[in-house]
Amino acid sequence: MGSVAVSRLAVAEDLPAASIVDQVAAIARRELAPQAAAIDEGAVYPDALLRRLGHVGAWGSHQPANGMADLRCAIQSIAAVGEVCGATAFMAWCQNTLVWYASNSNNPELVAKFAGKFASGEILGGTGLSNPMKSFFGIEKLKLRGRRVEGGYIVRGALPWVSNLGPDHFFGTIFEREDEGGGIVMFLADCSDPAITLQPCKPFLAMDGTGTYAVQFRDVFVPDELILAEPAGPFVKKIRAGFILLQAGMALGLIKDCIQIMDEVDAPLSHINRYLPQQPIQFRELHAEFEKETMALARDPYNSDDSYWRRVVALRLRLGDASVAAAHAAMLHCGARGYLKSHRAQRRLREAYFVAIVTPATKQLRKMLAGDEH
Ligand SMILES: Cc1cc2nc3c(=O)[nH]c(=O)nc-3n(C[C@H](O)[C@H](O)[C@H](O)COP(=O)(O)OP(=O)(O)OC[C@H]3O[C@@H](n4cnc5c(N)ncnc54)[C@H](O)[C@@H]3O)c2cc1C
């Protein structure tokens, strides 16, 4: 590509993207920050705020155009949210992932009906791909089963945790065909279907305001217009790097705030905190390195090279480890100040563990890098 084309791309892409991230950051500071504690406690599911973020373009920038997609703005927007609230950054990932599925589908009816509404935030939802992602790497069996009927499939089974849900929400997930050995189908589940029930989960360590439910499918009829991909295998290969890379936003935002927490106690406590082995400068360097690698990979989410995929998986593993390390260091730097329930340091620590355990969890990532995939 010539330099003229590159500079035109830079103007066309980077300016609107930058303004989306700025608007998301402003909404996060002004409207999300006052609600962060209530979301953490599970008293609030911030659906109005998620729709508002949709209005400024937070869920739309990564939709493919002309066979290309760029995840940088979406990741930076999630990071801006994650600097303030890890639970909402996770919901932002859920919504962006739903858009990623719908906008990559080869089903024209589905794309026409849903991609725009998910991208604008008019319809909210998420993803139930933890179980399938684990099943692809031999960790557990698929929990949903389906069989072909006239005009669609009948699906049954249960998923233990799906987030960013409510009575009128949608999420993407996968069932195994019981009438065709080895067949797998990816589809959109419509939570308003009476044959789908959402059961509240027991309280979590964090993430209680994320609209997370156990979802039961009791012989649900899934019409052809809700089929994302059939067979699902090649589709999953196409969307999997994006699925993982978008999670980087959760970690980047959280690590940045942990650095800020350490900086905030520097004036009163630097005389003693300098004896701690991990200092904000180290996390600043690490954050810059992660951001650079994330942005490089995020420009090219359809890259099918094995070396690219391994870089994505290795980055995701390091981001989970660093989130926990940064939040742990922030706790030690704060001392008793951070041990107060009202201080966000302990919330950040609880949120950091989620980055490390949400699929693909640290243990799964290590299995994948060990080459035990199939
Ligand atoms: C707050 C929260 C939100 C989540 N949101 C989503 C989401 O939106 N979409 C999604 O697909 N996944 C979601 N998950 C699941 C998540 O991505 C991981 O799959 C999960 O944390 C476990 O991953 P793991 O690899 O550590 O598996 P492991 O914990 O090692 O194993 C998981 C398996 O163990 C069993 N198991 C574990 N805990 C229990 C329990 N308490 N009761 C009964 N069986 C149990 C189940 O069979 C389960 O499939 C969420 C989890 C949490 C905690």
C-alpha cells in the first residue's frame, strides 16, 4: 500500500476512533464512576449506561468492512471503562463480542436484523462461549445439544454462567448436533423465548452487577434466522483472536488504575513503599509494552498464521498474570488505606482475579501454549 493510501487510512480511521474513545472515557469518569461501587455490590446492572455507550459508538467500531476489521478503538474503549470499573469493562467485552459474532456471520438475514441493533446498543447481550472454547481444547464436553427440525433446530441443555443478560437480551453460543455426529452449530439465543430460563447465580467475589445468570434451554426452537454459523468450526477459527484480544481492554484499564492507586499513595508513603519489590514504574513499562503488542495484533484479527495465534494467546496469559500482580502491588502500596471496604484497591484485586479466570483462563492458556490443542 502506498503512503498516500496509508495516510488517508490514518485520517479516516484514527480521528473518529480517537473521538469515540474520548467520549467513552468522559462517560466513564462522569457517569460510571459514581455507580462503580453499587455495580460491584450487585445492586445495579447498568443497562442505561451500556446503551448510552452504544450511542457514542463504543460497540460499533470493530465491525468488519470490505473483509477487514480493526479492534483498536473497541479495545481502547473497553480500557477506558476498565480504568473505572472492571465489571462494566467485562460487560463492554460481552457486548462487543456479541457484535463481533453477528457482524461476522454469513447469514444475511441475521446480519440485517441484528448487527446494527447490537452495535448501537439498542439490543444488549453477550456470549456463552466459555464451555465451547473449553471443549475445543479438550477441557470439558459441550453442554448444549440440538437436532434439526423444519425451519431450524430444537436445543436443550444448560450453561452455568452467561453475563450481560436480561429478559430481552441475546447471546451467541454453540450446540452439538445429536442427529449428526461431530456437527456443531453457533446461534443467537433469545432470552425472551419462554423456553429459555435465566436463573440468578450465587453471589460472586466480584462482577455481581454484570447480569450473570445460569441459562437453561428446555427444547428451545432456534429458527434459521438465528443461526450464526453452520458448521461452527471455521467461524470460531475466524472470530477467536478477536474474542481474546477484546479482553485485553479489561486488563489494560485495570492495570492503569492500579498504577494510579500506587501513585496516589506515593506522597505520604514513598519513604517506606520504596522497599516494596514492585514499583509503579515497572507496571508503567509493562503497560506500555502490552498496549503496543495489543494494538499491533488488533489491526489484523483475521490473521490465520499459527505464529499470530500464539502471540495472541501469550499476550492474553501475560495480561491475566499482570492484572493480578498490579492489583496485588496496589494493595501492598496502600496498606491499611486499601484494606478499607470503601477503597477501590480491594475491588481492583477482586476484579483482577476475574481477568485471570474468565475463559480462556490462565490454566487453559497454559495448556494451549503447551501445544495440547485439538
Ligand atoms: C462472574 C462470572 C461471569 C461469567 N460470565 C460468563 C459469560 O458471560 N459467558 C461464558 O461463556 N462464561 C462465563 N463465565 C465462565 C467463565 O468464563 C469461566 O468458564 C469460568 O470462570 C470457569 O473457567 P475455568 O476454565 O476456570 O473452569 P473450571 O472452573 O476449572 O471448570 C469449570 C467447570 O467446573 C464445574 N463447576 C465449577 N464451579 C462450579 C460450581 N460452583 N457448581 C457446579 N459446577 C461447577 C462446571 O462443570 C464448569 O463447567 C463466567 C464466570 C463468572 C465467575
